[in-house]
Amino acid sequence: MSSMMFCQGLYELMDSYDGFIMDQWGVLHNGLQTYDGVVDTLNHLKQRKKQVVILSNSSKRAEDNTERLKKFGIKPTLYQDVVSAGEVTWQGLKKQEEAPFKNLGSKCYLITRDNDRALLAGLDIEVVSDIEEAQFILITSFDSPKMKVEDLDPVFKRAVVRRLPAICANPDMVTVYGHERAVGPGAVAKRYHDLGGAAHLIGKPHKMIFRYALGLFDGVIPSRILVIGDSMQHDIAGAVSVDLDTAFITSGIHAGAFKPGMSPEQKRKTMEHLAQGYAGIRPNWVLDSLIWQTPEAALRERERARMKE
């Protein structure tokens, strides 16, 4: 597999890429606020006419994600488009033409947080509270820590007997909220699968959503596109499966493995350990966070510019 290069900011990669596919949670924001340096970085990319597509496993529709990003100070003018697992799920449920959505039916057993039914808005689908009446299960989020995944076992076992398919509109196994980590919808889908149910995950790392994102670039060839993400399982492995270059952000979902003050060698060893857990898949680049360049690098650049004058 590819060797990993550590860099201090996206500035170092400007000559190599014209398009960027960026994860949302864990890269741009943590669910509560935008990470330092993100808006500055997006502005630098815009100034250089680089194209950015935001690709998220969010179970919310693209428009909802655009509004959320606005609240975090990330304006639509800073990126080309948003692709979300929720949007792909909504379109699939509406048309019900292709697998895994084909002929799902109109009665849904919904697993979500705080009775959030936003993903079903505009669809001719009825939410039922009795699994015996359902034609399929839809998983959009999970009410952790109010309940445990195992609490769903009685319902899931009845669903397995009835051979109900489950659609998971967000494959994330873990969700980031500020500094907290919570059970993600993907873990709920896995539980259903482990009990014998058919669970279909929509979003990263599956090839369909990456190919959808690639189609949104204007005249940028895949070899000039970089995927930036914080999940080895979803962002990095998914991008590698469609032959795209990758940059891994250490401060996101895997932040616990990277202690403050780590030496470059310690970081490299940690990355190698992570890679071993994901079939040896390695990112091309590793950054601590999505910043344009470190203050030290900016100072050196200004010094060089002064010397040329």
C-alpha cells in the first residue's frame, strides 16, 4: 500500500490536487462548532479556484446539511455541493426502483433520536409503532445514552422472523458530539445483521456514494481529487476502494489514539497500528486538523516573500 506523508497544512498539497471531497463531522466541525482554521482553509481553496464537495454520512438531506453548515459559518459559496447518505436514502425511498430500495413498501418502523422524522418529509411513508405492521426498518440515528443497542433485540428478533429489510441512512459506527463519542446508526444496523437480519448501509465506505460525489466535479479528473476524512473505516477505506488519494485527520473520530505532544515518530507508529486494523489501508497524507498552514509555516513564507522583494 501507499506510504504515508505527514504534513502541517493543506497548503503543502496545493500543486497536487484540484478537487477535494471532504467529510463533515470530525473534519469541518464536531457537531457543536467549526474547528479552528476550517473556514480560512476553505477560503484559500476558493481563492485558488479549487473545487470542494462535502460528502457526509449524515442521515439528514443535503439541504438540511447546507443549513447546518451555514450555522457553523461555512457558506454555500465555499463549496460545490453536499452529498449526504440521507439524501441518497430519501431519493431511493421515493423512487423504490433499485436495490436495496426496490418495492420496500410504505410502512416503516423508524429508529431515530428524539422522534426525528425529517428524513421522511415529502415521502408517502407511514411510521408504525408495531414491528408486526412494518414492511421495513429505517435507521437514521440512535437515542444513546438513553438506551443500549441491545434494548432493541426483542423488536429485532421479531423483525428477523418476518424477514424485514433494514435501511441504515448513516453507516457511522460512532458519532461525534463535541468531545463526546456516542453509538452511531451503523452499530444499530450491525446488531440487526448479527441477529440474522438483512441490513443495508447507505453512504461511506460504499462505492456508490463516492461515485456520486465524483460526478459533481466540473472538469477535474479523479487523479487530481483528494478525499479528506477522519474515519479509517468510512473515509479512507471507501476512497481507496475507488482509487482516490486520501488525507487522514487525526483530531476526529480517532483522536483518542493521538495524544497531545506526540513526536512525529510516535504519530507514525500510531498510524501504522491503525492501518493494521483496517487491512493495511493507509492514507497518502496525515494532518492533525484541516488548517491551511501552521503559524510557523506562514511566518517562514512571509520571510521568504520579504527576501524576494
